[in-house]
Amino acid sequence: QAHLAWGAAKAADVTRPVAGVLSSNLLDVDRIEQASGGHGYRLERIGSPEGVGDQAMVFVDLEHPAADGVIRSAAERGVRVVAFGPHVDDLALLRARSLGAAEAVPRSRFFRDPGSFLPHYA
């Protein structure tokens, strides 16, 4: 029974959609992971443009050095990108949109409810 329960739980986890995140801030990653899990997503970290694959969507911290490349790579693959950055950096938010981000919002707005940027899956 225990093995069957473990196998069923493992299969359910593997079939959940994946959200990617590019951020060096572990607290931010934790908050995004909690929100993603609450909406039925698994979260995986992305470290470079090559890390973009079959994710359902990608969250990008615009303060990360690889942000532009990850946004461009995800957009080229048709992956929805939500970028967040400092509210005082209008150019970074505009650049993210021009690179293909579906949304580029100030950090304060994003972290009010990061789960609101995810379609619900359960």
C-alpha cells in the first residue's frame, strides 16, 4: 500500500505543470514557490537562457544578470514571462516588455500576490 501511495504521489507531481524562476534572491524564490504550489505548479530554478525549456511560464527577476537572455529565450519558445523589478527602474520594465515579457511589474506589486500571475491548475 505504501509503495502504491508513493508511486501515485510521484506520478501526480510529475504531471503538474512547471513554472520556472530566475532569481538570485532565495527569499523571493521561496515566496514564488509557495504561490506556485498553491496553484498546482511545480517550480524549478533557471540559471541561464539555456534553462528555458518546456515550462508553462517563467518568472524573471530583472535584477538578475541573465534576465534579458532568459526573457528573450522564453518568448521565442512561446513561454509566458512575468518579469518583476524595482519600481524606480522604468527602463528595465520597458526593456522586459520589448524582449517579450507578457507582464513587467514593480516588485511591490508582484509580491503582493505572486499567485495572481498564474492560471489556476489543480
